[in-house]
Amino acid sequence: MDPGLDKFIAFLDRNKIRATYGGVADAAGLPHRSVGGLLGERCPRASWVVNAATGEPTGYSQIEKHPDLNTGAEIITTGDDLICRMKREK
């Protein structure tokens, strides 16, 4: 996983909340299309980053998804929201 994404993924994983690829890209200052590749190998920890239309990580099998992925309905959709939540957590 790209080190620039790690703090965002760690936040999502700790809080068991999903965020869209676009929201994570905006928060990290990256092109939207690059996030999937920068997440690296598909794994449960990275599965918190999801497609905005489906609410699911793109191309992940069930075993690659975090077991708690669908326990909450909320999905962070903007970089600003993600950054604000991370600041409040501190």
C-alpha cells in the first residue's frame, strides 16, 4: 500500500467506516483513478475504500473484504468529510 494512503485506511479500519475512492483520493490529493492501484493487494484492511455507486470495493471477492464491511450504512463521500473526521478523532 502506498504510504500516503495508510493514515486514511488506518482511520477507516479503526472506525469501521467505508469511504469512496473519490473521497479518499481528494483527501490524499491524488487522482481518483489511481487510488485502487495504490491500495496494493486486495485485503480486508483496504476494502473500506468503496465504489460510490455500489458501496462495495471494486473487484474484491468475499474473502478479501473485511468481515464488518457492511455492518454500517454510512459511507464517507468527500475528502473534506474524511479529513474533518480524522481531525476530530485526535
